[in-house]
Amino acid sequence: MVEGVNTVKNGRWAELDHDLLNEIAMKLNYSYNDYIQARSVCREWKMALPKVPCLVLPFSEDNTLETYLAHRKIYHIRLPELCGTKIRGSSYGWLICVGIDDTLQMIKPLNPKVHFFLPPLSTLPNVVSYHPDEIDNEYLLQEFGDNDIYSISRIHMQKSFQVQKVILSSPPDDNHQDFMAIVIFSSHSRLAFCRRDDTKWIDIPKSVETEDSYDYKDAIFHEGKIYAIDFKGQLFEYHIKKGGIPIVSSRNVPPPPHFNSNRYPHYNEAYLIGCPEGDLVMVARNFNYYQAEEDAPDCYNSAKFDIYRISSVDMKQWSKLFKLENGAIFIGLNSSTWMTNHTLPHGQRNKIYYTDNNLEHQYMEQMGGHDIGMLNLEEGTICRFFPNSYLLCPPPIWWL
């Protein structure tokens, strides 16, 4: 302790004893902003203080409530910028929000005046036209393989699964000029992308052989490529062509054994995660449906998680994982993420943290948004964070 104090007196803050630094950080009881600022003092402090995953929860029209799960602390942060929006992504410290005014914008919760706008909803490939003055019929849509054109309201466009998830390749700053974003959109769960200065979303074709169906479950940027997984457990690899559309190659990898390939998207979910070592991991999530009360809407919860890994070298076969030796996985509406042990508090390792991205049921406003919890792989148990809640709207999301 004396050595740490002497270090501070001499002005070498980067050399502050790590035990003393953690003691100081623990005193920041209700100021998550101060904790983030402490991690930003220098590289040594950032490495010494674990990154704290937060769960952004609905609180009121202009507030969010964040649960600091590492120490079961709760912080209240006013975020009027989120008022009237729906969060459809979280990546690199940004929240991606769908506005009622046709906007897709990125917000930093601790610096909400910093905005980055993605191309608007009206430029999605399935939007034929946008008429903001035609109340309740603002958007004309035409889905893949369908000759019918139909109209929907801006409220439906924002709240439903027309925009399911937005994933970023990197933070949108000057150090990442190759910034890209991909969106899973439409009732067919298609993919589109944009680059930094694009004004519209560009459709990503699946492949000539399989254009009769889409239903992507998840997508990630990994090792300079885009990877996507569909409802059948089929893996797709996209080579990012400079200035052009990503080129797809359907990996001839059989789905994992017993993968639930039921076409209805709310029966299962799948997530892709990049390993620190470069391999790919897939988490298959299966639901259990039940009726909480007589004549009440059906509810559901996550009943089972299966983890599979595939080598980035040969990409031949999925192998099952039974533990996460080097971290924890966070899945949901956020970009699916693997956080390594050195960035996590000890009690959060070897676990899967999940939130509810079952947008179909959330849009129905009868159930959904409540299936949130943690799978402890060492004990084989699931802890549900809100066991008595049938609906949390908007659905919580991991902010990493």
C-alpha cells in the first residue's frame, strides 16, 4: 500500500498498485460514468480495471436503468435521446436506435450528444417508396419473391421485425476509415450493408443456388470477412470486396447434430461469435413455451443452449463445447460478443449472458422482452434475471 501511495506522489499514475486501484474503483458506487473515465486515464488502468457489461433496461420515456451485473449495482442515467426510439443493436460502446422519423442513428450513452447516422429506413432494399405525409401508410414494401406491394405505418416499421439487428465492423471514428455496418431486415431476415459515407442500404444476395429463402439468424464481422448463419444452421462466408458488394460462398459445413431447423424463427435462435484465437463459435438457443395463467398469452423462456466451435483454418465440421475456458459470451440484440477473462470480473467467466431478441412476440405486445438471464456452464444452471416479468418493453440489451 505504501509503495502505491509513493508512486502517486511521484506522479506515476500508470504504476499505481492494481489492488489499490481496484479499491478506489469499488468506491465509485453510483457513478458508472466516473468508472469509465477511470478506465480511460491510461492503458495500464484500462487493462487493470475490468470492462463492466451493463444491461440497458426500460425505465421511463426519457430514462434508462442500467444494471451493473458485476456487483449487482443499479445506476440511473437520463437519456432523453432514446425517447421514442427502439434499440436494435449495441457494438463498440454504441447503441443503434430506430427512430419514428425514418432514422437509424448511433448514440454513445455516456456522451449522448455524439451521434452517427446510418442510412435511413426508407433506403432498405425492400422499401419501394416512402411518403412521410401519408399517415399510417408511410412505407410501401415489396418482399423478396413476392409481386405484391403493400403499405405499412411508420410505427409498424419501427416496432416490428423490419429492422431486426444492426452489426458494426468497427467504431465509426477517424481511425477506422473502412467502417461498415450490416443489418438483418424484413420478414424474410435478409442482409444489407453500408459503408461510412453511403446514403442507402445495399442488398447482400445470399447465393444463386439458395435464393428461395433467407432467414438469417445472426451475422458478424470476423477476420476481415462477414459470416452469417441461417435458420438451418448453414454457415455463409462473405468476402468483403473494396468498393463492391460482399461476395458470398456457402460453406459446405453440415449443421451441428440435432440443430433445430424449424423454419419458424421464434422456435430457436442461433448466434455467431468470433473467438479470440480466430475460430468461430455458434450458440444454438432453444425455447420452452408455457402458459403462466389460464386464458393468459403464452410465455416462453430459454430452455437449452448448445455451443459449437469450428476451426477458422479448415471450416469442415462443428465440434461441441461444454465450457468457455477463456471468457464469457453475451448474446441478444447486441453484436454477439466473446469477452476474454482479463477483461471480465472473475465471477462472470464461463457463462452465457443472454437477452431477448424475439421481436415477433415483442411486437405483438402480449409477451416477449422478458427472457433474460445467465447460463452457468460450470454448474449447468440457468439464472433468470426477471422471472416474474411477462413483458419488458422495449426489450433490454447488453451494452458492451
